[in-house]
Amino acid sequence: MKAVTHTSMNLPGQKSLYVGKVRDVYNVNDQYMAMVVTDRISAFDVVLPKGIPYKGQVLNQIAAKFLDATSDILPNWKMATPDPMVTVGLKCEGFKVEMIVRGYLAGSAWREYKAGARTLCGVQLPEGMVENQKFPTPIVTPTTKADEGHDENISREEIIRTGLVSQEDYDQLERYALQLFARGTEIAAAQGLILVDTKYEFGKRDGKIYLIDEIHTPDSSRYFYAEGYEERQAKGERQRQLSKEFVREWLMENGFQGKEGQQVPEMTDEIVNSITERYIELYEHITGEKFQRAEDCTDVEGRIEKNLNQYFSNLK
């Protein structure tokens, strides 16, 4: 299957197209969003030069499954998935912050802790922690939602003081984020996994808060295998994990961390295929279901456009 790295569709009622790092988001009649999850892959806020076949389908279908599994906690934007790589939903006004929930000291939080930081986004961290150790209770460490470049860590107090989000809304976002994380933790545990950390995005429509974008995917979340977690911690060994971290590790091993002057290492067919297989493995472990590859065709964008046109014509 050829990777889909860009789309340029012309949908009925299309008002605009937003191209993100991974998603192409079509605004239809200022009422709906058609989110195409492409096969682009990003790391260190850089879109890598080659796409990963089936990655978009993996992310779209995981997100759709978990949006359905959490819709009793709060409403979400999803209406339908008319194509394996597309979700259609309600257009919401996104909040300018992302809610990061961390159950364990891992990833960028560990890197800051190791460098001496003992507060993260205004949250006080315990002394004497080690990498991948569980926090006493999950913590919320928000970031700004940058249209371009890097998202920046920010504290609750700064968000409210600068008016990015009102105190009432922020408190509700934090409650929702922790409830979603608790549900995600339960679902992961049933699959023999630990939900380590994740991000949530929220928006508003008609004065009501909605969950938007993706949820509990390997691009937005980090998972450990539960089996052997304690033993590895006791021995100071690395945890077996399911996330995009393996891509970051491959890049770092080859001298790339998104810094100025650094070159992305060559993405050979072997590397690309191995990343595809890892994403499919992630899907099957996270959902407990066998991954069904979308029908191989030479014009995937044409298939997507046909499915979307059919969906919107039936919506009228």
C-alpha cells in the first residue's frame, strides 16, 4: 500500500483546509470537520520525509474506538468514520491548551526531572523518583496548543491568569481529563497494558465542552506492558512499551532530535516497513482486535474523496 502523505480534495460545502503535522482537516459548511488521518509521521515536532503505510488507518480506528468507549464521560465530536482513514464530526472551537495526564515519570517529564527539575507545569514532583516510576496519583501537566513549532509547558495558574482558558472551564477540563485517563487505564489493564501518559484536546460548541481530536492512540499516548513491569523497575531495566517512542529512539540513536542543523536519518524501505508493522502491533495490543488492512488500491485519496462525498450527500 502506498502511503498517503497529503490530500487535496474538493468536498461539497468545503470552507477551508487545515494541514497539521499528521491530519488534514476539512471544514464543511462551518458545521462539520472531516479529519483525514494521513500516513505522515512526526517526531520532535518535525514531519519526517516518508509516510508510513497503514499508520493513518491504525490511528483513526483506535481513536474512533476510544471516542465511543468514553462518550458517557462527556460528549465528543465524532459522528462517523466513513473511510478507514477518516473521521467526520462536529466543528468545535478548540481550547488553546492540551491536557497532558501522566501516571508515571516517563518521556520528557523524566528528562526534565533527571536534569534537576522538581516542578512540572506548576506541579510539585516527589524527590527520589526513578524513570518510569508511578506517581502517587496521576498529574495534569498542560501545554500550549501551538499552530506551528513546539507546544510549550504551562501551569494551570498561568493559563487562567493570561485568559487562555477561564477558571471554570479549566477546572472542568482537568476533571474530564482525569476521568478519561481513569477509563483509559481500565481499558489498557484489560489488555495487559499500563497507560503511562496521554494528551487530550477539548473544544466548545454552543457553550458545551466536547472531547475532540484523537484519544488513547500510540501517537498521543504511551503504554507499557504490565507483565514484568515491577521486575524491570526493580532491576533498573527499560520498560517494554507501546508508543511512538521507538521512532524517537531510532532518530536519537542516529543523531536527530529536531534541533537546528540536524539531519533526519535515511528512512529506508526496511525502516518504513518496520514502523508499519510496529503500528499494526500497537493496534492489536491496544484494542485486542486483529487489524484488517484497508483494501489495497492505487488511488487511496480517490477512495477517501468518494466515501466522504457519499457520506455528506446522505447527510442532507
